[in-house]
Amino acid sequence: MTQTKPSAKRPEFGYHSKIEKSADKAKWVQVDLGERVDIKKIVLHASHDDYNGIGAGFGFPVRFQVIASNRADLSRSQVLVDESGRDFANPGLLAVEYGVQSSARYIRVKATKLALRSNDYIFALAELEILDGTGKNRALKAK
């Protein structure tokens, strides 16, 4: 895992889960790449929201996994990234990158411990990049 230069604030993109009363509710976002893709890098971009003064890193999961599969239900899946064993520091607007070796159609980012919002919890990502061997972001127009 590496953290790179800060991402720009881009409000037109992103995912926010339903608000929960406890941090231990699992939430996820999944993309369908439309076909099986050879994946070399996963990049997570944190959200920015001024709610409750949180700002950069709003809703970034405290614990999470990135899971790959060729089936939408994730049967016979492969965990590409496992940050579920300890609390992950809020990255602010730094992109969080993972070099991976996988071939899959579906990628799921599953939050196993949600981020504090005020007196409740949420999972949010500004963007998920899934890069192939040429560096092309295959998630750019994914469903």
C-alpha cells in the first residue's frame, strides 16, 4: 500500500452509504467492469465533506477489504486487499494505492468498520480506480 499525492475535491463522483447507528455494520460498493479484466492496481480516493467539520477523508472506512470475483454474488471470490484486522488511518485526500495481481469482472470495496460521522457512522468513497496493465482505469465507465 502506498499513499500518493492528494486528490482534487470532485463532488460529481462518489458513493455514500446509508447512515448507521453503530460502526460494525458492513457496507459495500461494487463495480461491474463489464468483462474480465487483468487488474494490476486498485486506487481508493477518499471523499471530502464539510459536514461536522470532518473535511478530507469523510467516511473513509476504518476497516475494509477489496474483493474480486467473476460472479456478481462474489462466490469464488479473492480478497485482494485486507485492511480489516486493524484500524486504518484516515488518508485525508491522499490516494491509497495497492498493487495487485488479479483477473476479475467485479470488484467490491467492503467496509467492515464504518467511519464516525457525528454520533453515527457512514462509508464513503470519492472514487475507485481499477487499473489494468496499460494503466487504463477500467472502472471509469463501469456500472
